Amino acid sequence: MVLEGHTVAGNMVSQLPTDEEGNHIVRIGHSPDPDDAFMFHAMTNEKFPTPGYKFVHELQDIETLNQRAVNQELEVSAVSIHAYPKIAANYALMNCGASMGEGYGPMVVCKKGITIEHAKNSTIAVPGLKTSAYLGLRLAWGDVDVEVVPFDQIIPRILNGDFESGLIIHEGQLTYVEHELEVLIDLGKWWNSRTNNFPMPLGGNVVRRDLGEQAMKDITMYTKMSIEYAIANPDEALEFAKKWGRGIDDDTNRKFVTMYVNQRTIDYREDGRESIRQFISEGQEIGLIDKDFDVALIDFIGS
């Protein structure tokens, strides 16, 4: 499926650079965090054959990846669901690789004694304006004042007094308790409670349309195989993933990875796909997403 009003260039996979064995080199962008590393462990370390393709991984924060997708720089990338409408003409969502909050999600945290009303009326540290966490915050709390801060600096800057509250993602959703911070809102629980118990859509994997339909299907298939390998061989994949946990222990690493890599990651399932459509539609209603984007035309490669 191609989004109405857009055209796709011809099959470009033949124009990709190749390695010495003639495999097309495909660049995959993903976040430097344990769940993404866990998903891509098997592909990174060539745990199964991928005939015709050589995958090269580029690790960057999600806000940078969102912007690189706007520029069509990578063949495959993790992106925020919030950012997807802006790149949908050039990228399709894979039906695998989802990061969805099943009763949990990004949180606004603070030191003890800060109320919700006080936080709403002060500047909140956020990890990026195109992150799904930020869209969730705006849906829940309205037009609050924010400042963009690298995700791994939000908790330290609350602790040193730069901010009274901050929106945390990645392993911060578990490690905040070590700093005696309090949760003002868990956006995953908030989204679950106000929808038909839908999981909160956070991130997804996209593949560039100009590679052609067959390449898009192949790359999605290998991505799914990588996720399935990790789930079937968790100890091996967790050891690899821990390198990107910023010092977290084994138990925290396992808990965080299993929060975001599970059967939902292999297949969004229909309620997951519907949650994405609703999340984007509500973003359109508050003006953070282009109102002309048609959620009915979102395609999920491999579904």
C-alpha cells in the first residue's frame, strides 16, 4: 500500500552498496538501550543467515533517529509512533519490533512533595518533542511548558534541582526508585485506562519504501526472526543487551527488556494496530500531528 497522494521511486535495493560476497548492505538505526539491543542481537551477531543482505547497525537516540528518517537517511530505523505520520510517505511500519506499554509506560517523576498541579505549572524536562512520550504527556496534561533534555540526563537534572519534574523513558522507568523519586503520572497506565485497554504505542520499526516490496518483506522477515531468536535464547541476548543498560544490574536488565520485547513485539496484533491509529488521531486533534494524514492508510509490513 502507498499512501494516497504520494509516489514511490522504483526498486532501489539494487543500488545499495554491497559487501565482498555481493550482499546488499542495509543500515538499521536503533536506540542505544537494552530492549533494542536485545531485538537486534541475532542480526548484529549473524546468528542466522540473511542471504542477499548484510545488516549494519547505527545506534543513536530516538529523537535523532526520528530526524534521520525525515531525511530518508537509513534503510531501516526505529522511530517514535508520534513521528511516523511525517515520514509515512517514504517509510512503512513493520508489523514487528513494537515497543508498547502494557499497563506501564513513560512517567513524569519528581522529588517528594511536588504536586501534579505544581509540576504542570513548571518546566518539565522531556526527551524530545517528537517522542511518543511527549505526545502522551500533551494528551494527558495539555499544553505544558517543557525543555528538551537528553533522556539519560533527566533524572540527574531533577536530582540537582534544574527541574522539578521530568518525563522518563527507557530504563529510567525502573531505576527512578533508586533515587527516591515519586511518580506523578504513568502514561502507559493512563492510556490503558482511557482506551479499550489498548497498549500504549511508543516505538516501531520502519523500512524505506523505495527499496521495493520484496526487499521490504525480506528485511521485515529477518527482523522478526531476530526478535524470535532473542526470545528463544534470552540469556545470550540479555548478556549482549546489558552493554547498553548504563550500568543496570542483571535483574533490572531482564525486567526492562521483557517489558518491551515480548509476543507483542513479534506481532502488534489488531488491538496494537488500532491503538496506533487512535494515538495518532488524538495527536491530530490537539494539533501535534498533521490533520490531513489518513490513519486508515497506515500499512504494517508482514501483518
